[in-house]
Amino acid sequence: MDKESEDWLEALRAEASVRDEALARLHSLLLRVARAEAGRRRGNLPPQTVAELGDLCMQAANDALEAVTRKLDSFQGLSRFTTWASKFVVLEISSRLRSHAWRDRRIDLSAATWEQLASSYLTADRALEQQEQKNLLREAMAQNLTDRQRMILTAVVMEEVPIDVLAERLGSSRGRLYKVLHDARSKLRRALVQDQQTEGLL
Amino acid sequence: MKSRLLERLLGTYSPDPGCEACFELLDQYAEAVLCGEDPVSRFPDVVTHIRQCEACREDTEGFLAVLRTNIFQSGK
């Protein structure tokens, strides 16, 4: 482990006065990182999100500081401490920016919408020249996926809903939804590979 | 060649560790990238995941962008 990382760990595990000073320095660093990332993405954010960037950065730094202190014992020195700590605040601010940008947007998760979306999504793909292949893809989705798999695949892939935003709406986690998405993709590939007419797609 | 739209729909056959496992390695991955190492050989699963998961890709791009500013050295 490098000397600077050792110093951070020592300070964060020290007596109250030393620890408090280290926590303040760490919070300041995390806040700088959050502001840098928010600033980088500012041009792509809706006005209502830009208006609240200050608060969003502060919330991200606060939550990241809590995560870093909670997981301090898992830090093994495989990267610099500042790099390791910063990934928590990047995750926090990035998720907050996506969530805030989607705050007022409706996400239609009804079963009735998926086939319409699938149709327009596949039509937009110039590589899919044969109508037969498009039909087979739609059929594969209809026959091989569960309602939940179809809904999540439709929302994330076709409607481009960020997976953490969808997880928040469904009361789930990003990791759990990604597993559903991954399983749905695997089932679709398995179904298509058995069909010679779709062989060229894979 | 498979189109990007189809790749997003069907994914790839490569092993994908998922969001949490990718996050666990993100700091090591980022330092490797910044040192000019080949991330595909050292972190093949992370590379696969961030190609498949748009949220993790966006987070990783942001993380690398911040680290490239030398923000820890400059105190800015």
C-alpha cells in the first residue's frame, strides 16, 4: 500500500480529533469530485437538474463519505485510497443526476406497450433487412421471456431508461435488474440460435 | 456484423459479472487504464460489463474523466 493511502487509513482510524479532521478533508475531496463530474455533464442535463446541482453534489458527497467509512475495512490498497474513495462519490452523483433528470418523466411499464416498441425499435435497425428476421425476434421475445423480463428489456434497451432509475421506480436494485436483463438476453440468444433464419443475427 | 441496436438487445456471450462486481474493481480498472495498461487483458469481465451496461459505462467514463484532471494533486 502506498504511503499516502496508509496515512489516510491511519487518520480515519485515529482518535476523534484527528479522525474528524480527516473526515472533513475526505468530504471536501469527495465534494470536489462530485462537482467536477456534475460540471462535466452539465451541458447534457435538463435545466431543473442544473438548478439543483449544488444540493445534488452535497448529497452525493455526504452519502459517499458514509459509504467509504462503512467499507473502510474492505480497502486493501489495490489502488490509491483517493481513487478507491472517489468511485463511491462518482456512483452517487451519477445516479442522482440520472434520477433527477428522469424525475418528471413517465415510464410506461405496461405489457401492452412492449410489442409496439419492439416493432419500432427493430424497424429502426437497418441491419435487420428481412421482415422475417424482425418477426422472429418479436416472436422470440413473446414466447421465451417472462412478463418481467420483457418489461425490463423493453424499458432499458428500447426506451433507454437508465437501469438505476428503473430500479428506483420498481423498488429494486441496479444489480438485481441487471441480472434480469442479462438472463433475458441469454434466453433470447438461446432461442434465436436454434433458428437458422436468425443465425446471421448472432 | 451485428448492429449496435441488436447488440444492446441481445448482449454478448462473454461472461458478465454484473454491476456490483464491476464496481468492486472499478478503482483498479481506472488506474490501469490511466497507466496505459491494457484493461482487456487485466479486467476482461469489467470491459464486457461496461460495454453491456450503459449506467456503469457512464459512471466509468465520469470516473476516468475526473481522475484525468489530477483533482487530488491540484486541490482544485
